[in-house]
Amino acid sequence: MQNSWSLPMQSKNYEIIIGLEVHAQLATRSKMFCRCAVDVDAKPNTKVCPICLGLPGVLPQTNDQAIKLGIRAALALGCSVNLESRWARKHYFSPDLPKGYQITQYEHPLAEKGVLELPGFDKKVRIRRLHLEEDAGKLIHSTRKTLVDFNRCGVPLAEIVSEPDIRSVEEADAYLKELRLVLRTLGVSEAEMERGHFRCEPNISVRPRGQKKLGVRSEIKNLNSFKAVREGIARAVKDQIEWLQQGKEIVQTTYLWDEKLRELRPMRAKETAADYRYFPEPDLPPLILEPFEIEEIKKQIMGTTVPSNQGTTVSFDVSFVLPAQKRKEWLEKGLKKQDVEVLVAEPEWERYFIQLSNVGASVKEASTWLLNEARGILAERKETLAEFKVPVKELASLIKLLRDGKLTRPAAKELLAAMADKGRNAAELMEELDLGGVSDEGLLEKTARKVIEENPDACGRYHKGKTNVIGFLLGQCMAKLRGKADPKAVREMLMKLLSETR
Ligand SMILES: [Zn+2]
């Protein structure tokens, strides 16, 4: 099946060039230049003050935490952080921007020249710059009127701009997913796309393969889902290829993506920097950083989460481990790729996994019983890990019962499902449900003898060299033992008895 963003065959003759700008909302409690709470879900226009409304005579003050988070993101992306950066005013009119300008960073951004590696693509995308700025408010349109909510005015953002190094829809998708993961892992941004915490503006151009000169760019504003990004970029590429083939001139344009019609709606001819009349923000001094401040933040982005063989407990609050590093470590521990992605992308699973390893489960046991079995049960019930009724200690007991041969694998699965239902102690519930395995040698022997007696034909064939008959006899034994014995032990018993009766 074709994806909704698949490109036509003739696109192979063209080179696609994509750069991405991302606005990520920084996870601070208060706004960028005032002390209003960041709470965009609050009743409209209740989280505002003269500063974020831009009333005359007020003085903005920078939020230290926002700056720290910006530095953390910049370092994680391998950027060099500038010891001096500056604030600038970017002027434009919008009903949701009561000041008539936005405070941002222009010629002197917080950080520059980073890189993000795309997992699975063996490719690095260069980051041009990362700067801090404030958000605008929100317009709420209905059929007859438009309302404005200023609660979002002044909410801190990091804008992260890539170089035009991206060459396909798939790479753009991978870049955004990895960037989002980095920001979330580091606690820089919640980056919840549906809540507008992570918005993307791609710029796209195409040129015939072999041509040196870059094509004319189309820019798409404020996309806030991965799907919208993929479909929007694919649409822009298709349109541009069509225009080139028809010999039309492409005009640099900014578009809005219409999700329903899957079309790009021209918004305006692209403005240039001159249109914004950038000038230095007169109310704020340059942002000066000391090298030790940057070093301190750098130290946080280190360390290792993967448990060592000694089972050291790991603290999650002190250090932040980058997804690429985690991926490498978990793969080295022998985990499968898809399991690694769960641990890297979902911290609550990673935490449980590490705790399980800390109480004695091997990496293989933990991946089987947590990431496959338990995750399967929860997925079936449409529940989250937070709703999982089995504490780490009890899952570890189940694994130990299995390891010690007190449970068979199918019985362990049944026990886990029952534990997830009832939230009970593994050993107790095993007794209660009579799931314990038959390890009693006497009973195994008795059962095997009985099966041999009842099946003289099969035994005869076995003695004539048709040794695969043992599978049938084993099945008979397991049925009599209600599947609760270790098949390996039963097979050994059968072979021993069969060799005696020869
Ligand atoms: Zn305010």
C-alpha cells in the first residue's frame, strides 16, 4: 500500500531539499520575560500581566530556567553556546500579538553549529542555530467571530533551525522524531505536538538532479503532527515538480496546510528579514554566560542508565542520557532493535526495565517478560504501564519461579495474566490457581510409564528407529500432566524408560 506521502516515480529525477525550523515550548513554570504562569489551558486571558501584554512602560526580565533549558538542548545537539547572545525585536502585526513585536534573538543567537544524527539513516543533519524567543497568543475562530486568548503570549520557546540537509520525507520524519525525543529525554520540552508544544515549519525546494543552483523555496507554517509534516512536504514536492515540468516560474511562498483537503493554501509571498525591522531589544541587556555555567549543564548530559552487572540503582534526576547513547548501550546489552526503541522513547518502561534488572532479571528475561508479555497484555487491554498491577518485585518472582523450574512457560504466561488482573503475589497466586509445575520425579515417571503402556505401537516404532514418535508420546504425557511439567524433563524421562524397555 502506498503511504499518503509517497512521491510519484518521476520525482526520482529531482533532488528534494528540505530544511526544518522547529519551535519547542520550554518546560518552565513561568513565562520568558514575566512571572505569569505557563498554563495555556487556563481560562482565557487569566495568565497575563502588563509585561506579556506589552503595555507601555513595563520592563521585561529574562527567565533563568528557560535559558538553562535552551543551553541544555543546544549542548545535546552539539551546538556551540555563545558566551554573549542578544535579544532583538521582530515587528509584525497580528491580533494575537498585542505588543506589535516579538522578543527573539536574531544576529546573535544563543547557540550555533550543531548536528543531529538520524537513527537508521546513517546520516547527520547540521543544526544552523538555536535561539530563544517568546510565543504569541492564540486566535480562536468560530463561524461568526474570532476571539483572542493572550495566555500563551510570552511563553518561552526554543527555535531550532536545521541546515537544508534533509533529502526526503522519510528523513524529515526521522529528524523530527529524534529531535523531539532528545528534547523530551532531557526535560527541555514536553514536546506534545497536539498541544502545540512542538511545531514545525519546513522549507522545501526541488531541483533537477545534477543542477547546482537551488530551487525556489516553499515554506509551510506551523505543522503540529508528524502526519501533517509528511503530507505537507510531499504535497509541496509534488506541486513543485509539476510546475517545473510545465515550465512555470515558482514564486517563493509561505503556505498553510489544509489537513482536510490535503492542500497547501498560499498565505503570503515570503517576507524578508527587512520586513520585520529587526532591531536590538532596548529593554534587555545582552545575555552573558560564564563558561562554568555551560560546563555545569554539560555535566548533566552524561552518565549511563543501562544497569551494570552489579545491579547498581540508577538515579533519573541527576543526569540526562541522550537517546543515541542509550540506543547504543541497550543494543550492546543484546536487546532487539524494537525493544530498544521502546526503552529509549518511553521512560516509564525504561525505569521498570532497569528496576527489574536491578532485582535480578537478566536482560533477556526482562525483555521477554516485560517488553513482550506484559506489554502485550497491557496493549490488549488498552492500558498504560501506570495501570499495570504487577509490581517490579512480583514480576521478578515470576521470572525466578520459571527459572527454577517451578513453572512452565505456558503456565507462567497464565500466571502473569492473572497477576495483571488481580494484582496479587506471584507465588501465592500460583498455588491458588494450581499453576505450579510438576517437578516430582515420581509422578513424572508414573505418567511416562502409563503412556508407554498405553501406546505399544508407538513404542514399537520408536524401537525400530522412528525416533520422532517421541513427540507424540511427549504430547500424551503433557496432556495427562495438564501441561504443567517441564517438557525437557518429561522427554528425558521417556527416553530413559524407552531405553530400559527395549
Ligand atoms: Zn505576564
